[in-house]
Amino acid sequence: MVANLTTPLIGVVATIAIGRLGDATLLGGVAISSVIFDCLFWLFAFLRMSTVAFTAQALGSGETKEIGALLLRGLAVAGLIGAGLIALQLPLSAVLVGAMGGSEGVTRAAKAYFAIRIWSAPLALANYVVLGWLIGQARARLALTVQIAINLINVAATVLLVLVAHAGIAGAAIAAVVAEATGLLLGLLIARRLTQGAPGIPRATLLDRTKLIRMLAVNRDIMIRTAALIAAFLFFTAQGARSGDVILAANAVLNNFLMISAFFLDGLANAAEQLCGRAYGARDRAAFSGAVRLVILWGSGFALAVIAVFALFGPSLIDAMTSSADVRQQARDTLWFVLLSPIPAVFAFAYDGIFIGATWARDMRNLMVLSMLMFFAAWLALRSFGNAGLWGSLLVFYAARGGLQALRYPALLRASFAAKT
């Protein structure tokens, strides 16, 4: 959970540093670019999710050679995808930034940030693989070490480049690239240390056709599911951008609250991926069901804690993130939507972890697409309420994700363990 909590800090630190400059246009540019990169990289989150699930299942079933092979397969795929994103950076920038509908100044700032940070693509995706591999083996402390290193370096580099060297939005982007590179280097050193003394991985094991086909099928379904998730959040950001720079900047500030809450709760989802994946691999239904109950119970408790923190310190945090009076007021007026979000988010994130751990990827894909359609339907019904209607639609999206998976869970549990015990 603590490791996951550090993940959104790259965007948070960039928002704070640029926000202190007092320019809503620059803050809007960082907001658009940060969301684009969060979504672009997260489109390939199957690199982390499937690595967690398959590593945990291999651990539970005692397939020790497969654990090392999973890391190498994942790194190879991450490198190929990252290189492809760099090669396509010009059309990607034009399409993605243009689709956000920001003002001319916001769009110009966003493209400047994009042109630099895109070079972190292979590094960020490889970090997904390394972190998934560590979490899949229940080595959460090592994953935390890598995440803390990434974010400490990001904080230091951002402060130095933006606030001291006055490099502006380019400095924030360079800091993100440096942080991802350092994190990957540390992660690879840790992986090398963990695998010392282990026998070499035979080529036949690394290129096992059955395992490769299964991995590709699961990755395909998770990618489609993630694309549906991203579509909803990109739409949310784009609608905010079309409402003007002040609302866009205010939503960017509040989005950092949302991301902190989401990644905080997603830490429990990561635990569910590992625990459920290991129990699934060992064919232990009792352990699987026990993990599900604990994740939901603890998630509910932590959601209440997050609500309390945001209720008490939300206005002060808003003031720390921006010096614009208009942005501060707009963010405070919308803060209560953020306070409501952790409750439905508990079930959305918990069941995500459960479904990933059991590699129920096809059902997860279908239910996410349905949830996305419910989000768009809610926005159509609430759009006359402006930004409040947009945030209300997002709460509907969270509720649909968790609710639909909760309804599907009992049948999948019976089918999976009836055939495997």
C-alpha cells in the first residue's frame, strides 16, 4: 500500500512545482500531460498486472523456473512497446493533446512536456514489470524501496530544475525521465541479487508456446479492460478542459487527491492479486476466499481514513498545490465529490485485484466495458449540472465497476474451484 501510494507523486510534485508559479495555463498543461501519460502508460498496465498474477500463481504451484522466465518475458515486451511509443511520439502528441481540447497556451505547454517525457516510456513500462515481479513474490518491501527511490529523485530533480534552475515545464518532464531511469536501474540490481545462484532458464522454458499464448490472451483482455478505463478518465479530463482553464486546473488539483486515494486503495488490490494468485495456483479455495474477505474489510477501513484526512486537510492541500485564487475556490467547491469517492472505489479496486489474481481477465474486460458505457450514460443524464455533473458521473463509474464484479464473483468462484479441486 505504501509503495503504491508513492506512484502518483510524480504528477503531484509536478503539479505543486508548476502551480507555485501561479500560471493557470502552465498548470493546465501539466494537468493534461500528466493525465495523458498516466493513461498512455497505464494502457500497458497488463505488464504489471499479469506479471503479478502469473508470478504469484507460479509461486503457489511451485514452478520456480517459471518465476525467472516471467521477468525476462515481461522486460522484452516492455522494451518493444516503449520503443514503439517513442517512434510514434509526433502523431501521438498531436492526437492525444489535441483531443483534450485545451486552450492554445495549455496545448503548447502540454506538447512541450510530452516531447520530453515520452523518452521515459521504455523505462516506466519496464518498471511495471519489475514491480509486478516483486509484488508477485510478496516482496513488497523491495517494491517499496524502488518506488521510494523513483519519487525521492523525482522530487529532488523537480525542485532543482523547476524552482531553482527555472527550467519550467521542461524541467518537470526531465525530472520524470531521470526518476524512471534510476528506478529501473535499482530494480534490475535487486532482481539480479534475488536470482543469484538460481539455475539458468532454458530457452524452451522461456519460449514455452502454451504459456506464451496464455500470457498474450490474458494481456489482451487486460489491455482492452484498461483501454475502457482510460477512455472514461480521458473523457473526464477533456470535458474539464472544455470548461475553461480554471476548471481544468481545479480538476487537476482534485485529480491528485483522487489519484492518491486510488493508489492507496490499489495497494490492497495488489495484495489481493498476490494472495489470490498464490491461492489460485495452489488450488486452495479457503485461502482464496479468506483473502477476498480481508481485502474488502481492510479496504473499507482505509477508505474511511482517507475520507477523514481529505475532509480535515483538503482545503490546506489545495492551497499548497496552487496559488491562484480562482483555482483554489473552484477546487474547494468541488472537494466534496472527492470525499465521496473512496467508498465505491473500495469495491472497484478490491475486485480488480481479485479478478487479476485469478486471471479472470475475460470477465473483467466485459464488465469494465459495461461500466464505461454506464459512465457515459450518467454524464448524458447529468451534463446540465456542469462540472458537478461530470464528477457525479465519475462516482457512478466507480460504483458500476465494483458492483458488477461483485455480482459476477460468486459464479466465477464456484466454476474455477469446482474444476480445480
